Amino acid sequence: METIKDTADKKSGIEQAGEDLFNFAIDREDVKWLVSRLETDDDIKRGKVEYELQILKIISIGWSISYFLKDHPAKITLAEFYWRAIHELSEGISASAGLMAGQEIDYFQTLKDRLNIYVNAMARKPDASEPAAVIGPEFAEICGDVHDMLAVLTGTRLFKATIGSVKEYLETVPLM
């Protein structure tokens, strides 16, 4: 029988994991590093790529939670904790950006829209050898040119590194 202490420990483990994953999602060092590696004379729009990389990182972490914890009892609780934290962050971003732009902006809706784009792209290509083979070209298309190999590689690299880090983390963290 589960005791109150067991429940508290489970909750704190999941909350810690959610907080760690949230902090990883908003850490921009890998995004900045990837953007700094873009060719300066390339036609790629660096600002757009940086913006989309951050979105891709956030949704890749959320996707990874569901993917790597597919049958784990903590999956739903951890995913809810993570997405709730992202939603709260999004509200702040939306308010700030809306004031600067002079119009209402819903950053969380943008995240949901991008997630749908990537999930739909994977559904259209079920024979792809791995999700990154679909994500890279889709990322490049969102950035403005599906044939831009630098954008494809940049999106692929971030996606693979992000899901690899999340997988490694979830294999070592006590969720129960």
C-alpha cells in the first residue's frame, strides 16, 4: 500500500523532472551556438531560424516526454507539469511581445501550431527511418526554404540533440 511519504516522493520527483526539463527548454545556449554557426553570407534568415529553433526545442522536449515515457505511469503527470510551466512562460512572452507589437500575440498557440505541423509531417511520412529525417526538412520549410540544406541540418541537429538529452535524462532521473 502506498503511504503519504511515497506519494510526496513521487510528486517531488516528477516536479523536479518537470522543472529540470522546463529549465532545459528555456536555456538558449545550444540555440545561440547553432545560430552562430550559420554562414553569414547565406540567404538564411538568422532571426527566423533562431526563433524557430527555440520553438523546436520546446516542443521536442514535450514530444520526448510522451515518446520516451510511452507506457510509464508518470508520463501524463510529467507532461502536464512541463506544459503548464511552458504555458505560464508563454503568457509572459505573449504579453511582452503584444505590447511591443501593438497587437495580441498568443505564443502558446504558436507552439501548439508548430507541434501540429511537425506531428502531421511525421504522420505523412510513416516510413521515415527516424523522426529527425522528417523534422529537419519541415524546420527548413517553416524557416522559408525546404531546400536550404543548412536549415535542414540545423533543425535536425537541434532536434536530435534535444531528444537525446531528454532520453538520457529520463533514463537516470527517479520519477517514482
